[in-house]
Amino acid sequence: MNRQQMSLSRTFAPVASLLLIAVATLSGCAVTPDEEVAQSEDGLTSYDDLFSTLEGNDLDRWVTVRSALKSGFDRICGDTICGGDYSNLSTVRIACSSTSKARKMKDCAWVLGGSIEHVDGRTGKITSAPRVFTCKIPVAGSAKAMLSTLEAAGDDALNTPLPGTGKSFYDGLVDCFDGVVGGPLPPEPAKTFYAELGDWSWEHEDGLAWAQTTRRLAEGFDDICGDSFCEGDYPDITPLRFACSVNLNTKRVSRCTWSFAAAELSVGAGGKIDARTTTKRCTVEIGAQASDLASALSGSDPLNATLPGKTTSIYDALIGCL
């Protein structure tokens, strides 16, 4: 080989190497989908909610898993996280995002609402402090792997370590509520003339019956929200505590309040779940004896029951509030 040939060989060798790499990539040595996503985190990768990125059986599995997570939380809340100042924590929404094509997990958020109600023993005034918590759950790997893990766990999905992080949904909630406390309650007056109806009922009336009534109120709201209040700016609204003030001497209830937590979740350009949240506090004027109120709401649909001495219902009071 003469000098000219050697020079040409050195000149074209790098080009040939690049061509070989390109050919190998095109002929089946390409990176895996997950690696491709990792290499394209440059604004070109698209993300969306799992309800949009999943389909078929995987979408059905996500619906089932979300239900198991919520049920698991409701089952253990009273003995764990709900043992703090916010004893009535309720799920507003559980949402996760992934890459649109490879379905690689990006973010998960569990939005919960809770409230603290207080009846001034001297005046009967009800103060309510509802609050919304957006808890992030550490996730990694593919959506399919996460679904398979949680589906296999069944009723214990809440406590099951997730692929890629080793953290469970419950671990994420514990981290979220670490150090959370409510504001200080006002001091009790020397003489008490009013109490919260639910607390009073356990001592003087049928506390269990009233607890069942407030539970049916919440269930009734959940049943109709999708076709009414949840069609507005906040598609997810969760009822918190229905509280009433009762006069200890006259046994008369003048008014009640009902607090709500609301959220609207979206997926940002980087795949992060963004939560826009708010709280609402609705007043329901009563003006009736506690026994008459309990009787009027004792049926299967207390939300739409006519209030004693009125032509309106609790639902009517919510229309102008929510």
C-alpha cells in the first residue's frame, strides 16, 4: 500500500465505523423502549395520565388497583394517619402519569382532604378548617410492572413495595403526613351551652343512628356529584364532615356546616402531576329540634329529604355554595 492509499484509509475509517454503528442499530441492535425514553428526556417525550396511556386489560387493572388502594386506606386510616388532628381524611383522587408510548412511570399523586370542626360552647358558632393534602408516591419502572405487583397483592396493595423504588403507597402517605398538625383550638368557656350534635348524640341520643345518617349523606353526594357539582371547575369533590351545633338546654339545632375538598389534576410537560385544589364550607340553616332533624334525615336519601319546618333540603343548600 502506497502513502496515498494509507492516507485515504485513515481518512475513511472513522466514517466507516459510524456507518457500521448506524446499520447495526437499524438492523435490530436498537436500544430498548425504556432506554429510548431515558435518552429522550429532552422535551420530546410526551406524558399523560394512566387513564390515557393504558388500554384494554391494563386499564381495567388500574381501575381495580385504585379501588383496592382507596379501600385499604379507609380500612386502616383510623388506627394510623387518621389518628392525628385530621381524623376524617378522605380520598379526593389518586392519579399517576407515564410516558405515552413506553408507559414508563413518571409520577403519582394521592390527594386527600380532611377537616377540623369546632363548636364554640358559649355561642354555638361552628368553625371549620378543611384542608387538602397532595401526597407524592415514589414510582419507577413500567406501568405494567407496577400494575402486576399491586394486582398480585390484592387487598394489601396499599402496603406492597413498588418496583424500582421499594416504597409502597402507604409509605408515601406516611412521609406526606409526617409532622402535620392542625391549628390550636380556642379555649373552652367556663360555662358550656352548646355542643356538636354528633358528639352530643353519643351521650344523649342514638349516636350510631346519627353516624349512619352522616355516612348516607356522604354516599348520596358521591352518587350525584358526577352529574352536578363535579361538572364544574373541579371534577373531583369529596365530602368531609357534616357538623351541627345543638343547644344543650333547648335541644335545638340552629344550623349545620358541611366541608368539602376539591381538586383538578393535570399532567405537565415533564410528566409531573399538578394538582389545583380548594376547600368549600357550606352552611345549612336548620332551626329545629335535634330529634326532629334526626327523624327527617333518617331515610335512605337524607341529602334530598325535606328539612323540618322547611320546603328545602340539604341538597338545595349546596347549590348556592358549590
